[in-house]
Amino acid sequence: MMRRSTLVLVTLLALSACGNRRDLKPLAGHSLPPAPYGSGYQPKAEQMLKAPVLARPERNVDVRVRSEERADDPFDLPPEN
């Protein structure tokens, strides 16, 4: 019973990974959302799906590139009772 349910689960998982990949278009009789307020152009579907830089910023400089010993911290004191 356990083996059969595992097989069914794996099969459903494999089938869920199958999908059509094609250009996004609005449904027949519908249009894309209106242009943003103050904007002079209507963005396409691909442009609206792309995350803006502020939503997913890229780091270009790492503070630490390798392990280093920490410097002595004069404020790292034991708790007072």
C-alpha cells in the first residue's frame, strides 16, 4: 500500500512538471492592464513579469571574501549581575 501511494505521488509530481511554454497573451476579448499612471507606453506581458531591480537587488561587493579572525571588541563585556 505504501509503495503504491509513493508511486502515485511520484507520478503526479512528474506530470506536474510537464507544461506548455509559449508566449503570454491576454485571453480573447481581454486586454493587458492599463498603462501605469503618468507613463506614456503600455508595457508588454514579459516586461510586467520581470522583477524590478529594487525587488531583487544584486550584490556586487562582498564584505568578507575569506574567513578572518575578529578584532578584539572592547564593548563585548560579560553580563553584570
